[in-house]
Amino acid sequence: MTLLTIDGVWKRYGEHDVLKGVDLTVDTHEVVCLIGASGSGKSTLLRCVNLLETVDDGAILLDDVEITDVRTDPDDVRKRIGIVFQAYNLFPHMTVLDNITLAPRKVHGVGRAQAEEQARELLTRFGLETKARDYPDRLSGGQQQRVAIIRAIATQPRLLLLDEVTSALDPTLVNEVLGVIRELKESGMTMILATHEMGFARDIADTVCFLADGVLLERGHPDQIFGAPQHPRTREFLSRT
Amino acid sequence: MTTTWVKSDRQKEREKLLKAQGRRSLSAATISTVVVVGLVVFGLLASPGWPRVRETFFSWDALVTALPDVLRGFLLNVGIFLIAEPIILVLGLGVALLRGLRSPVFFPLRALAALYTDVFRGIPVILLVYLVGFGVPALQLQGVPNDPVVLGTIALILSYTSFVAEVFRSGIDSIHPSQKAAARSLGLSHGKTMRYVVVPQAVRRVVPPLLNDFASLQKDTALVAMLGPLEALRQAQIHAAESFNYTPYVTAALLFVALTVPMARFTDHLAARAARQRGGAT
Ligand SMILES: Nc1ncnc2c1ncn2[C@@H]1O[C@H](COP(=O)(O)OP(=O)(O)OP(=O)(O)O)[C@@H](O)[C@H]1O
Ligand SMILES: [Mg+2]
């Protein structure tokens, strides 16, 4: 079943066309990895899906409803789409627990007791139960990023966007974050990831999309993209990484 | 976790050295303080005009006579401060938030807030006290208070709100935009983002400059004396005029200092704590 449809999305900054008609569909439970050179527009595409940027042309549909319609309430869409950025995600003045329960309580109207119980369950599931009362600056980078992911899924979004969530981390910390993402895939979360971790993309993706020159040049099963890339640009990109 | 820590000889030696260093710097501080204070006191007492100054500014008898009235007046200063300060904080934050609204619908409010801060920050407080204190009653409007204490307090509120609003605004601007993006991406509206994410962080950052403004407001409550109410400065003036002695002014000054010094130390304490919380960096 199709969850998200990106149809001919165009995005321009000043004179620079970053996205020139991107088409992509994502099914429920599917994990899509976006790969491509730095500056190819991966982050831009994810920000468009979460309506943090407005598209200049084309449309994005969630559950067959157009979310790029000017009359939609962005806050309403964001309740259903979670996003985690590269870094600087957590609110430094709140404990880990408050970071996670903020949106369930203040946006979704869940009671404090119930929200905290759910948050603690998630923290336990991802091995962070002892950190509930700590402030973010007491956590390692990998722990912070895991909390950021937990916070994004605490509202049970239909779709989770992950924008290079490991690229600000020490290599030794990358694996604990990737472990969380793997676990989310097993639980059936639909995800779009922008990543530079090719090994991980190959391992976890159902579909890999190669973004270059503002379009999706090639999309396919990871074995096909990494094993037998069709497009010469894909071959060139992969040989460099 | 399984082995327990037994202090090594190296660590014991290190701690002994640290203790000795601490003792040395403590005694150095004591000696230099005694020397400096001694020199200042000696210089004062040895100056030729000292006996006269002591009589007109530091007369014990004049202090004892004036103290009850000046102290009673000072309670009015404290009262004005305690009423004005919370109002200033609320209004100041409100003006700062208005200036942060980006939607075109709010343009008039935004412009009004900007105009208000520009104008009222520019008017000297004492002028504003005169303008409100004498100007408003002259209008003879129905239902508008005529009490000079109330009018003086309003003037202080008008003036200080514009300063406090700017302090809040700079605090809000100093919060990294990624914090706003993170909050919005969780589905929080602009209002909730400000309320739960941006403002709490901004307020923590501006506590030291705010306390600085508090200290300044606390002093400026004396300006209400210009309108006639019997607060500390006014009481001191009356006593000084009766006795031809300036000690009542010194008495009032001491009372103001007695309140600002603890506030200044508290500010330092908060600033130090904020620095520690940021891990000493920046
Ligand atoms: N707000 C903006 N204003 C102007 N140009 C922008 C803006 N955001 C992104 N760009 C430009 O859009 C292009 C795509 O940026 P984007 O961040 O989407 O790339 P990316 O694929 O995520 O790169 P990376 O792998 O380095 O994260 C870049 O050339 C960038 O300079
Ligand atoms: Mg990016």
C-alpha cells in the first residue's frame, strides 16, 4: 500500500534548482535510503516532505491526501511525520524524559503519566532506561541521537525521516544508532533515510534511490544498485565512496 | 566495577601539594586585604577635612533621629519595586514576543511594539516620571488615578518595560534556529514552540542582565520622590533640611545599598551556575 507519493517536486533556491522534478513512492513498512553526493538535495527533499520547506512545483501526498496543498495545516502533517536531523536535536533545558513526552502531551493530548510510561518503555527498549532523568548534555553523542529518534517515534508517526543521523558521530558510536534504526525496521516503521553509510544502506534498505542533478537517476533493490548499477553516474558515485 | 579504588602514592602526594597551595593563596589574600583596607582608612582619617565631613555626613545622632522616618519611607520604595517588577517582567516578555511574530497579520502589533521600545528607551526616567506624574492629572480624565505613588510607579513600568523587552528579545534571538525547527517538526505550533522550547531557554540566558535591570529599578524608585510621596529620599530631604546635616542622605543610601548588594551577589551566583551548566565552555 502506498503511504507517500512524491510527484514531480521542484525546489529552487534563488537561481539554483536543487530538485528538478523528483518522483518517488514509498509503501507502508518500506525503508528507502537516499544516497547521493553532498549538495545533491537529500536534506532538501526530506525537509520538503516534512513541510519545513515549501515546494516550488509538484505535489506530495500522504495517505493519498495532498499535504503540499496550501490549505493544509503543516502542524497537522507533522503530527504524522517524524524527522530526526544530523545534530542539535534535543532541547537542552529538558530532561530526556521531558524531551520525549513533550509532543505526546502538548500536541497529542496524552496525559503525563501515560506519556511517561510509554517513554520509559521506549527508553528500556533501546537500552537507555537509566538516562530518563538526565539532561542531554550529560549524554554521549550516540545516546543523544538515540533519544532524538525515540522522541520522533514517541508520537507514533506514520513515517519517519532520518537525515544523516550518524554523520556527526564518532565512528565507534555509529553502530548503536544504526542498531536502533534496524530495530525500528523490524517493528515495521516506514522510513526514508538520507545516508552516507553505504554498507548500512545496503543492509537495511528495501529500496535505494540515487539522487543527482536534482532528479532520482536510479532506484532499485540494494543488491542491484550496489551490485550492478545501471546508470554511469551511479557507478561513478559508488566507486568514489 | 569489581575492583575498588585504592589511592596511589602519587595521588596522595598530589593532594598534599594541592592543599599546601590552597593554604598559601588564602594567606596571601588575607594579607593583601588587610593592607589595602588599612591604607584607605588611614588616608581618610588623616585628611584635613575629615572631622567636618564626619560631623555633617556621618553623625551618629543625626542617623538615629532620621532612621525611623527614612526606614518607613524606604518601605514605600520596596513596595513600589515589588509591585512594578512582576508587571514589568510580564509586559516586557509580551512586547518581546510581539516583536517576534512573523505573520503579516500581526504587522500593526509588531510595529507598535517596536515604536514603543524605541520611544520609551530614549526618554530619561526622571522626565517620564514628571510627564506622567504631572501630565496625566492635568488631563482630568475620569477614572484615571491621581495618586502620585501610582503615577510614579506607572512611569517606572513604562520605562523599564522597554528595556526588559529588549533583554528578552535578545535572549530569544540567541536560541539556535535548529531548536525551533526541531520543535516545529514534532508538530508544535509557533505558540507552543515559543512557550515550551524557546522562551524557557531564553529566560535562563537573560537572568543576569535582568537582575541588573532590577537593581537599577530598585534605585530609580527614589525618583518617585519628585512627585511628593514620602519615600526614603523625600524623608531624608526633610530631615536634612531640618537639621542642616547630610547624614539622612547617607542613611538612605545605606538602605539602598543594603538591598542591591545581596542582589548583585545573587546575580554573580546565577551567572557562575549558568557557566558551570554549560560545562565551562563558551
Ligand atoms: N536554505 C537554503 N538556501 C539556499 N540554498 C540552500 C538552502 N538549503 C540548501 N541549499 C542548497 O541546496 C543544495 C542541496 O542541499 P542539501 O542540504 O539538500 O544537500 P544534501 O544532499 O543533503 O547534502 P549533504 O550530503 O552534504 O547533507 C546545496 O547546494 C545547498 O547549498
Ligand atoms: Mg544533508
